[in-house]
Amino acid sequence: MFAAVLRRELTNQDRRHSTIVASAGMEKAAEGQPAAADWTTLVDETKVDLSVHRSRHISNYDLGQFDKIICLDAAVHAQLSKSADSERVVLCDIPNPWQQGTQAYRDCYKTICKLVPQYC
């Protein structure tokens, strides 16, 4: 969701074509999985359609092509800070709503919307 909201904000600022936004996770087993069902039930509220989203593993990307790597949790931030140029790796600590119900996803979306503008 973070990447989708970031893309939307960049589009609103007419900067979408000058910025590459990619989403990836650290769990190889999750690769190819769709967005959590709770996200897809919020499409009318969020105006973000994740129905075609599929998880990608971070190894699918050359991290050197990115000016900034935004980590959504501290453990991932700690791991990537060791392997990538640590100045490019930043932490945007977003609570993980996984399996906590629709309201947790709704709250997470609100948090993302508040934090995304600082990364544009």
C-alpha cells in the first residue's frame, strides 16, 4: 500500500514519470502472493486498487538503481543498512496490519497517507 500511495502522491505532484517506485519484501516464500484481502476490501475508501499487486522479493531488484530505500519496519531497516549504502536506507516505521482485521488496515492506510508526503 505504501508504494501505491507514494505513486499516487507523485502523480498528483506531476512527478510520476521522473521517479521509480518499486515494492519488495524480504520473505522469499511470499513472492507472487496477492495483496491481503483486507486491503482489497478497502478499495472504495482508499481509491487504491491492489487487485493486480503481487509480492516481489527484494532480490529481484538492483538496489543500486534507487536513490532511496524506504523500509517499513525496523528489522528490515537494520538488515538493509548493513548491505546497502546506509545513507540511502531510511526507516518509515509503519505498523503491520497483517491478520489484525479491516480496521487495522484502515488505520495503517491513514498512517501511510500522513507519512508519504515527506518522501516525495
